[in-house]
Amino acid sequence: MPAAYLIANVRVTNPEQYAEYRKWSSAAFEAHNAEILVRGGAVEVIEGDWTPERVVIVRFPDMAAAHAFYNSPEYGKARTAREGAAIMRLVFVEGI
């Protein structure tokens, strides 16, 4: 069954403010029935020159659900809370 994944690499620049983002993003993930697969944790680069910092991977039922989450008022609150607290690189990827 197809799914969609949010994959993010995050550089946290203000941990206290980022905690507020986590609160709102967690509520948004829950409201949109997203499954958090990876949120932080140790990263070990085994090949290539990518140097991720904080990796987040979230599964959605499909791309429409992923976009609905990202464009939702709930996640809008999280994005506002994150301003100045982190540099976010985020992609959606279709998968299984």
C-alpha cells in the first residue's frame, strides 16, 4: 500500500524555543494521524558526505494526507513557533 513520508533534517539553533515547536508539531502529527518513525536519536553516517543533525521521519497514508498536515492550521502554529529556533530541511517522499 503506498504511503508518504516526511523526512526532515533539522539544525536546532534555539533549544528552548524549539521545545515550543515540538509541542505544537506533536499535536499536529496526532491530529493528522501521522506515525512518527524517527525523531532525533543518534545518527551515524556510513557512506557519503551528508552530515545530518536531527533527523525526523514521519509516515502518512498518502501524499494528500502529508500535504493536508503541512498546510493545516495545527502545523501552521508549529511553523510559527519554530521561526528563529531551527533551520529545517524537509521533503515528502512517496514510498511503501
